[in-house]
Amino acid sequence: MPLPRRTARAAAGAAIGIAAVAAGGLLATGTAMGSDDDALVATADATVPIVLTRGKPLVEPPVVRSENGRLKLTLSAKVSRTQIAGGTAISNVWNGLFPAPTLEIDPGDRLEIDMKNDGQFGEATNLHTHGAHVSPKNPGDNVFLSIPTGGEHSYRYDFPEDHVPGMLWYHPHRHPLVQSQVFAGQAGALIVRGGLDDLPGVGDVRDRTLVYQVTQFENGPRPIRQPSSSTPAKQLQLVNGQLNPTIDIRPGETQRWRILNASSDKFLVLRLQGHSMFVIADDGNPRAETQKVTTQFIGPGERREFLVRARSRPGRFALQSMFFVPVRAQPSYSAPTRTIATMVIKGPQATRRPVPTKLLPVEDLRTERVDRRRRIVFSESRTSPRFFVNGKEFSATRIDQTMRLGDLEEWTIVNTTDEWHTFHIHINPYQVTKVNGKPVRGITYDDNVVVGPNGGTVTMRTRFKDFTGKFVFHCHVLFHEDNGMMSTVQVVPR
């Protein structure tokens, strides 16, 4: 690849020692346990604490790239020895990695993933390519599929030639087991190349992938099995599986940071001490113009891309996850402010470059005729962990909304609860036009957006293009999704 950032990523992947066997499509890591180790996993002393290490240089996830229009690999969900926060842990991860490899493809490519469920807990699983505009039908992004323990399934995703380039991700989506599997570490970035990659000032600067995950250990080397019983103050907030890694940058240098909130439930209020950040993309969708911010609110499942320009003098600056109250009635369920990474400015002075203000042309759906409007209401029980969409708990066999292929629709999502939710829809991204009834400035496209409590609203417009079939929308706070806040929809021919 001609760009320096690709070379840097290749070096990072080589340093970790990953091997992608192109002919067989098997991603080999050497860390997943074989049959001889299974007994050790089952009998491992739960009282031996994991030894944590802080402040090591950032190591990006290994990268597997498509070649000649195809990327093929095997993912195995299995209880494995893996590195978490610098210590040797035992968790139900993919290919022995926390997080999983970063996949890179081009628009028009075919992504082939052979999924094996070798998990030890007797849980079914499956796979979702979050943010991908691909078919929801087999062998594509069918989240209704269930792969039992010992089973496997071959996924084939054909990305359209005009697929929007940007940062997507992949994770399990087997209802109601999603929260625990993501909390264990089953998540990875998926990057569609092009778009902003070819823009001067963005594509020719150093490109960093930061996968934010949250997990918790009790007394031994295993993450707790039930994340809903975790304590936010005790949770480890990790970047690329590391605890407060250092991100090197030269004085005056501009870098591109792609940040994925791959936590199961954590809202991330992000701040970089002493620096502004320039937002250039949301959920893999480029913006028309950059936006200068000092903090950024990133819900679970969301992605944000920034340009970060270092000050001209050496120094250390904390990238922080700020205190936030997701449930007003339960302020104790709020994580304190943590430093999740430290930006270290060092080395020779870099040439200070202007941050681009104009990015890429983006279609504005506010000027288009709307075919149908809908109102989607999120609610919950006050006496039990039950969550509803339009008064109904999730059912895979019930179709709640039917849309026509090619139609442009406007949806208003209403949050009647006293806690924060997000709204995520599969297959088609959407343009947010209003928040709490107020028009949004500029043009932003998302596939997942936060919705505030006590009557908070988000209004969006989307066109259901290219694919018919059945899929879902839901809150991406995965405890809410697993307990009912999801709805089945379908797109039918006109």
C-alpha cells in the first residue's frame, strides 16, 4: 500500500505475530486453547488474580486485508488464554485475541467469514457486521441465525461498489446472549477503505485504530460472566485491550484517530486534555465539514473519527473517559473519570499542517419528499428488567414495521424512560435531522445515536435501498437489547 499509515499498520500486525493463511482462509494466532488445555481452563484457580500492567505503548489490533477483491478468514469463539490489560487472562474470545483483528476491505469486495462456535459455556452465537450496507439474508448479515456449541456457519458478505468507506465493526448478535459475549471481548473493527483515505490532510497522516472495551475481573483471571452484575467503579476501561496505553505523537503532528466504542453498555464521554479534536466521520460516514470539539459523547456501538493535532512542545496529555450518569435514579451505576490512554508528545518537530475544513460531499435528505413517517417509543418496566419498543418486547417471529424498497422514511424515536438509550438500525444508515425537536446543523449520517431520557427524541431520515429482507433495530446498550428493547422489521419490493 502506498500510504505510510498502511505500512505502520502492517508493522503493528507483524509485531503481534499474526498469520493470515490466504489459501485456507484460517486466521492463526496460536493463543486459543486446544483439547489438552480445556481441563486447565475448567479448573483454573479462580483466586489467582490477574496481574495488570499500565502505561505501555499502544499496540493496534492485527490487521487482515482483502486481496484481489476477497477477504477470507476463520473466527473461532473459544475460551482462550488472552492478553487483557497486560496480564494473562482466560476469556471467551475470538481466535484468542482481545480485541479481535481489524479487517480491511474495499467497496465491491466479498468478505467471507467461517464462524466456529467452540465456546465452553454451551451458548449459541452468531455474527453481525455492524454498519455494513449488505444483504440481511443468508449467507449475509442474518442476525436471526443461531450457531450452537460445536457448530459453524459460513458467512458471505458482498459489499456494493458504492459502499460508503469508513469504520464499521463486527460482534455477536445472538439474542439474548449478546451482552455477555461482547463483554468477554468478542469485537473487532472493520474498515472499508477509500473516501476520506484519499483526502489530503486526512489520508496522508498517521492513522490509529482505538478499540475501547470494558470488562471486569473479580478475584481470578476470568472476566465475570454476568456483566449486568458488574460494578462500574471496578470496571477496566481498555483501549486495544491495554490499560492506559501511551499514544506517541510528534510535536505539531496531526494524526487520525478512529475510535470504536465496543463496550457492551458504557457511554463514553471523551476528552483529550489540553487539545481540541476535529470530528471528520460518524459511524463510518464522512462529514461534509470538520467540527472542532473539546468533548465527544460516544454511545456503546458508535464510532467516531477525529483529527488530533499535537501542541508544539513535548508533554503528556490524558485521554479521559469522563464521569457520566446513564441512569438518573441510580447515580451509583456511574463510572468515575478515568484516563483511558495518554498522548505523549515527543520526538523531532513535525511540519504543522492546516486541518481541512471541507471534507466530502454528502447527500442531504431534508430536501427530499418523505414517503412515510413513524414514531418509535422506547419504554421499560419499573419493577423488572424488561424493555419495550412501542409497548412490545422483542420477538423474532413478529414483524413490527414493513418498509418498501427505495422509500424514504422519517422516524422519530422517543425515550420515555429515566435513562439513556441508543437507537441502532441494521443495513441502512440514516441522517439525523433533529434532536429533542431542534434541527441539527450540518449533515451527519449515523447507524447508532444516543437518545436522552425523560422524553428525549431523535428524528432521522433514511432511504431503504438495495436490499429486501428481515432485520432489526434496537438499543445498543446490550443489557436493554437482551431484555427486550429490539424490534423486527422487513423491507419488501415496491
